[in-house]
Amino acid sequence: MADYQPADTAFAVDRDCKTLARHVLEQLQSFGSEAQDISALMNRLALAGKLIARHLSRAGLVEEALGFTGETNVQGEAVKRMDIYANDVFISVFKQSGLVCRLASEEMDKPYYIPENCPIGRYTLLYDPIDGSSNVDIDLSVGSIFSIRRQQGDDLDQDAKDLLQDGRQQLVAGYILYGPSTILVYSIGRGVHAFTLDPSLGEFILSAENITVPPHGPTYSVNEGNFWQWEDAIRDFTRYVHRHEGYSARYTGALVADFHRILMQGGVFLYPGTVKKPEGKLRLLYETAPLAFLIDQAGGRASTGTQDILDVIPTELHQRTPFIIGSTEDIALVESFIQDHSRRLQNTMTPN
Ligand code: AHG
Ligand code: MN
Ligand code: MN
């Protein structure tokens, strides 16, 4: 009996089998309990992404899917119905998973603790259920951002203080981008990989492996409407890119979409602090730290302007940080303006 000869289409068939769960186990080259946990966590995140993508794709046809709830969240921001829908999806998907003990979300003041009557897991999911909410009602790209950390200690008084650790403690980081296609990008510390949802299969299939960010890119992505609220160094960087060839401004209002462009094509995204709010707008534990983990894995950098985002240790769950992320050369350029300004400030303060 001749050996079995796969058909020429075998490659295409095998590629369609490169699901998230399989990819994680291949990455870890292990079938141990933690590898199985991470594989199961990724499957749950994929299910959440599919449910949210489906709701977004029909939002214009479904009662009470768009618009505001009328509430204000812990961030002091007006809450969109899609924020709550997506937040509830993550809770429903993880509640019975037996994988997590808590869910910490941008939309919840305190973490949601898995109830006693549900199986309790060893991990915590931190997430921004819908990032770029201002885009929901105008059918532009939005995303979900996720970060998974191991449970450390027992957190008996449920103050979740053990979550206040630097970004290098993250076990998994990634996002789901709801655009013309739905893409899930993740890293478990072994490179950055992208999966595209195949609606006909209902599966995320591997579409890009070991993504690396170019050392420089043409894009600078920032809301220049805040120009006059920025410190001088950021204004000088903006004047620099205005005056030099080779730079293009791109800004969608959704961090995940703007970041995905930077990850794939290089450049820099900035959400700096302002004179009134030096800490900026974006939240560390479920926005800037997960993306910093990804860009670090892809060969880029993320900075507050003076410190690596991955080294920032938060003092509270919803702490914000100024955010500069992207290609190493472009981050260095922004930081050079910040360093120049702090040198000049020191010189004026040092008596002759
Ligand atoms: P979210 O919708 O989760 O609150 O995040 C919105 C964030 C981020 O996605 C985006 O980069 C930024 O807010 C846009 O802020 P501005 O409208 O102030 O530019
Ligand atoms: Mn967000
Ligand atoms: Mn959000």
C-alpha cells in the first residue's frame, strides 16, 4: 500500500486549521495545565469577539443597540449601550469558564468577582470592552483590549491590590479590531500574531505570524485638537513633523485602530498629558500596558515620555498614563524633544 499522498490543497486545509487554540499550544510547545489554560482563555476571548462583532454588524437594525445609556462610568465618561453590551459579553463568556477569579473592566468601578456558585479560576481578565466608543454610532472601527494576569495571593478582602503591578507581569495581551474584517491580535510573550475571523467557519484563522513593527514609519497619530493644552515639548515635536517631508497624520479616535496601523506600518501614536491633565486620558491596566506588551514583542516601544510603560506600577485600578507608542526611531524622536525641554528647564532653574 503506497504511503498516503495529501492533495495539493492540503496546505490550504491545514492553514484553515490554524485556530487560536492550536496556535497557543504550538507556541508553548506544551500541553501542560498552564498551556491548556491559556489556550482555553484565548478560545473564550475569541467567543467574546465573535459575539461583539455580530452585534456591531447589526447594530443599526437592532433596537437599543446604538446611542447612550444616559449613565456616566467611573471614568466620568458618558456610557454607550455597546459599552455595556460588550462588558456583559465578557462577563457571560468568562463567568462559567472556570478560568478566572475576577474581571476588571474600564466600565466597572470595582472588579467583578466570579460568584461562589461558579467555578473559580487562577487568572484575572482586565479589559476595555469597547475601545473607541465614539465611533460606534457612525459605523467606524472600534476594538476590545484585553490583558490576562495570574492571580497572586488570595485577595480575601477583594481590594484587588495584587493587580497593581507592572506590565511585564502580563501573561497574555491583545486586542480585537472590529473593522472591515474582525482581527484578533495577541501575544503570550513569544511574538505577536494576528487571526482573522472567517465568518463562514466562525473561527479566527491565523493570518499574520511574528509581526514586527518597522523601526520608522510615516504616520504620526495624535488628536491635534489638544495642541494648545500640550506641554511645549510635544508642541515642538508636532511642529517638527509639520515642517519635515515624509510624515502623514492619521487619527481615527479609536486607539485600537490607530495602534493597528502603527503596528503594521510603523510610526508613532501619541496621547500625551495636558497641562490640566498631565496623566493623560488612556488607562494603564487595560489600554496602554497591553498594547505596550505587544509593541515590545514586535520590536517597538511604548513610553510615558519619561518612563517605559511596561515599568509603570499603578497605584489604582483605573490609573491613566501619558502614552507614546510605536517605532523605536519615532519614539526616540519624541523623547528627544522631551529631554531637550527638561534640560532647558533645569538650566533655567540652576543658579549661575
Ligand atoms: P474608550 O472608547 O474605551 O473610552 O477609548 C477611547 C480612547 C481611545 O480609543 C482613543 O484613542 C481616545 O480615547 C480618543 O480620545 P479623543 O477623542 O480625546 O481624541
Ligand atoms: Mn479605550
Ligand atoms: Mn472603552
